[in-house]
Amino acid sequence: MGFLNWGFPYLAGLFWLAIFLAVVWSMAWKGIALWRAGRNGHLGWFVVLFIFNTLGILPIIYIFAFSRKRDKISLYESKAIINE
């Protein structure tokens, strides 16, 4: 009978565990995304990631879709390619 009578204290404990896990999850992804945005010089992304809390959804999108470093071609190299 004790198994069926968990009640409010048990649910409250699960609630706080879920909140704790969500905070840890969000902070981990946000930290990685903010670090990458800062290193890549993406000021707009840095500000958006810093202000909005989306439980890791926006940071995950940034990390996997927008934070990749593209090959940079210098102005000299681009002129050489055009003149060939």
C-alpha cells in the first residue's frame, strides 16, 4: 500500500530533480555556444544566446548549424583566383 501512496512529497522531489537537470543541461549547451560565438566573433549570436533561455535548443542550433568556421580566403588570394 505504501507503494501506491507516494503523494505530494515524492512528486515535489521529482519536480526539483527535473528542474535541476534542466538547468544543468541548459547551462552546459549555453556555455559551449557562448564560447564558440565569442571565438568566432559572432556578436549578434552572442547577445541572443546570452539573453534568451531556450533549454538548450537555440545553443544546439547555433553550435551545429552556424558556428562552423568557414575557409577564409584573403583578398590577395581571391584576386589571384579571379585573374587565372
